Amino acid sequence: MLLQVGGARELISESCS
């Protein structure tokens, strides 16, 4: 679960950039 959340956060971070 944590790994999935971490991956999603990275994708969101890149999307926000």
C-alpha cells in the first residue's frame, strides 16, 4: 500500500510541475 501511495505521489508531483 505504501509503495502504491509513494508512486502515485511521484506521478502527481510530476504532473503539478
